[in-house]
Amino acid sequence: MIRYLRYAFLGTLGVLLVSVSLANRGMVTLKLMPDAVAEFFGFNLSASLPLFIVVLGGIVTGLIIGFVWEWMREYKHRRQATDQSRTVRKLEREVNKLKDEKHKDKDEVLAILDRAG
């Protein structure tokens, strides 16, 4: 059921994006800098693009910047989780080693049962 809702949502989003794109096909000129600043530096880059490309490109650029920002912000949490999982693995190995030493002189079947319980 959830899969069909996801497909319906993605289909609706696709239709919406196509209709916005078709409604905003007019050309716009993008400039790197305002004219006064461009005259001061002596160059200005510009490009003529359809409006829908500018809008959708802005949305995609914002999403990418947001994802990168969150990835950098969450670095300390990922690092802490990695350190803790490494510590857990080390402690598990130590516990297993101590259990093996404890059951060294016992019967193997009893040692296995003791480890399981």
C-alpha cells in the first residue's frame, strides 16, 4: 500500500514539474555580477537560460548544499558512533577471551552450554 502511495506521490510531483517547466519556458539572462561591479572588475559572465532551468537548478543546488552541510555537521556524531562500536567489539573480544580462560579445564559441552546461557 505504501509503495503505491509513493508512486502516486512521485507521479504527481513529475506532472507538477513538467507543467511548471512548460509554463516557464521564457528565456532569462543570468549575470554573475551586477553591471556596476562588472564594470569595476572588467568582466561579467552571463548566460541565457529558460526560467524553469534556473528555478529547478536553484532547488537542486539548495538541496545539495543542505545535504553537504548536514553531512559536515553530523561528522562528530558519526565519529563518536564509530569509536563506540570499536570499543564494543574490543570489549566483546575480551569477554570471549575471559570466558575461554574460565572454561579452559572444563568439559567442552558444559563450556558451550555456559557460554550460551
